[in-house]
Amino acid sequence: MLIVCHGSPLRTANEGFIAMVDRIAERLGMSDVLPAFYAQVRPNLQDQIAELASRGVNRIVVMPYFLFQGKHVGVDIPNILAQCHEWFPSVTLELMPTLENDPAVETAVVERLMQGNLENRVLNENAKNLLSTVVESKS
């Protein structure tokens, strides 16, 4: 299984993605879950498909870690997979859908917004307290 994201010129962003995929592999109890990058950095899809094929894997599921079905997921990645299938004709390559419209993603966004709103309320209350302290000290 490959989890593919766009890739970034920022090394720390790529390292964070790799660490997340490692945690996912551990949670699944699978050693053949690898990160791949669409662009910018390596290992790219071609590298990781070659790696899994060399391990004798004959079916590779590719999960795009993209929020929406844009050009990369709709056109570019399928073209890369078609090219890889020519190189490894005995390997079946399957592309999963994006995270678009996944209720779990929407729930995470709602929870994050609610947390941010709560934090803003706490910050605003702290700011009011600080302001009243400053005003009182000037009186």
C-alpha cells in the first residue's frame, strides 16, 4: 500500500508526512505501507512501486492523501500508474478515492474550528483581564 501526497520543498513537511505514514503502518500492523510523493521530492510513486514489486508484492493500493479530486489525482497520478504498470505488468495497481467528502475529515475540521473558537474566547477573556489590569494600574 502506498500513501501519496504532493511533496514539498520544505523538508520538515515531508518528514512529517513520512512519520504519519509510519504511524499508520504501525496501526495497521503492515510493513508494506510506504510513503510516496507526487512531486518535488523522493521517494516518488515510481520509486515505491519498484520497491514493493521487488519485495514480491503483486497488488498495490495507492491512497492519495489529497483533499480533492484535482488534476494530479484525476490525470497525473493515473498516468504515472499506467507507466508503472508497463514496467511491472504482473503488479495490479489500484487508485483509491481522495479524502473528499469523507465525514471523518469534516468532523476533524469542525472539532478544530470549535477548539480554535474556544481558544479565542479564552484569549479574549485573558486580554480583557490584562487590559483591565493595565487600566487599573494607571488609575
